[in-house]
Amino acid sequence: MLVSPMAERNKELILEVLADYVDDTSSAFGLELGSGTGQHIVHFARGLPSVTWQPSEISPVSQQSIRAYIRATKVTNVQEPLTIDVSQPWSQWAGLAQGCCDFIVIINLLHMTESDLEGMFKGIGQLLKTGGICLVYGPFAMNGIILPECNVQLDETLQARNPEWGLRDVEELRQLANTNALWLERMVAMPEYTHCLIFRRRQLSER
Ligand SMILES: C[S@@+](CC[C@H](N)C(=O)[O-])C[C@H]1O[C@@H](n2cnc3c(N)ncnc32)[C@H](O)[C@@H]1O
């Protein structure tokens, strides 16, 4: 089982935001993209038992860790991890059906993937049901500005590792959302200069 200290610190705080959107009297389906170690998804599964959780990862090592967390915690509402590469078109995201998700959760992925965000947001818009929620957590730029200094340094370090990595701008994400039947409904400031962005899937007729 891999252990991410950061995941250990933020998992409960993210769960508290997510819980605002979960009706614990009806069943739901939640997909996580880039699940990493598996620490988040088993924590969400325990805290939100009405949701069937679907982890996914590109990395086989992370998939092994997710399986180990499922076994160790004995959660019964987490499915086996799927192989999903978010840089591929959503039609290749493990055969998930259009409109199958009530929730999509993306934690600390956007600034560490070279995927084209346009394709990813298209996938989110296609997979979410009308009214469904996508929670995106991480550090972000706001209108081209990165604050504070530690996030500027993080951005520089990421870009030195991979020129396509780096903090994403909330305004860019808002626009991508708008073109994919999603709107940025809420932004929650979190510790360590991070935010939760809550996108909701709107009806196609809504503007
Ligand atoms: C910084 S880690 C975050 C993991 C986890 N969500 C967390 O917060 O602990 C980024 C994760 O995204 C995965 N990843 C990177 N590129 C990906 C891609 N193209 N498709 C799916 N997952 C990807 C990596 O394998 C890694 O586990």
C-alpha cells in the first residue's frame, strides 16, 4: 500500500465538501480519475456509503495500491480500479457509458498531467448525469496570477520536471466547463493554498 502524506492530510477535508452534494438516502455512482494510492477513495467510501465508488488510474503500481487499500479496509462499495488514461478520448475511458456518473472526483491531477484539458472536460461533460457534480481539488492560478510564493515555486518546479505540467487557471477551467455543459458552481478555499472547484452538469437546454 502506497502512502501519500498529502492525501492523508486532505482526504477528510475533501470528504466534507463532497458530503454537501451526496444524498445518503439514494444510491449513486462516483468515478475518481487519477486515484493515486487509493487513500481518498476508500475514505470517501466509508464516509459516503450510499455511493458506489469507481477508482481509476493509468499506473499499474497505483492500481495495485488501490486494490490493497480495498482489501485492507474491507470496504464493499469500491469497485476494482479501471485503467483510464485521461489523455485519451472519453470513449476510451474503460467503456464507461454516457451519463453513468453522479460524481466525478479529480484530486491533484490537473497540474501533473500533460493531457489536453479540453478532452478531459469533454469526457466529464459526457459521463456526468444532468445535475451531476465534478469536484476538482488542487492548487490553481486565478486570472493568470499564482499566489502565494510557495505555489509560484511549485509551478516552476512542475514545469522544470515537465514543460506541460503546471498550475491550471480557474478561468481556463471555467471556460472549458462552459463549452461542455458544465458550470463552475462553487469554489471552496482549502488549507495549504488549494481549492475545491465544484462543477455541475447542466441540462443541455440551460445556458
Ligand atoms: C499527483 S498524483 C495524485 C494522486 C491522487 N489523486 C492524490 O491526490 O493522492 C497524480 C496521479 O495522476 C495519475 N496520472 C497522471 N497522468 C494520468 C493520465 N494521463 N491519466 C490518468 N491518470 C494519470 C498518476 O499516475 C498519479 O497517480
